Amino acid sequence: MPNPLSETVIDLYRRHAAQWGGSGWNERVWREAFAKELSRGSAVLDLGCGGGEPIARFLVDQDLQ
């Protein structure tokens, strides 16, 4: 029997995949808005994939840990 939650997540990814993988995607606005809400030195856990570029580097450059 399928898990309703996993089916919902899969559907969400399918509907929005083009926004993440296309050449027009630019997360800079979202990164800056997120960082603006935090105090300098705040701890942030980057659970993204990859080696920390560009998101973790951006957070470090914003004096976040």
C-alpha cells in the first residue's frame, strides 16, 4: 500500500522540478531573504546535497555558522 505522505512529496517534486533544474533558476533572492532574518553568528545546518557550494559558502560569508 502506498504511503500517502510519500506520494504527496513525489507529486510536489514532479510539479515543481522545472523550477529547480532549469537554467533560469536563481536562488540568490531566497538565500539573501533567509540570511536577513538571522542574527550574525547564528548557527545554520545546510542539509542540501553537494559539498557546500554555493549555499554553505554564502552562509559563511554572511557571518553565519
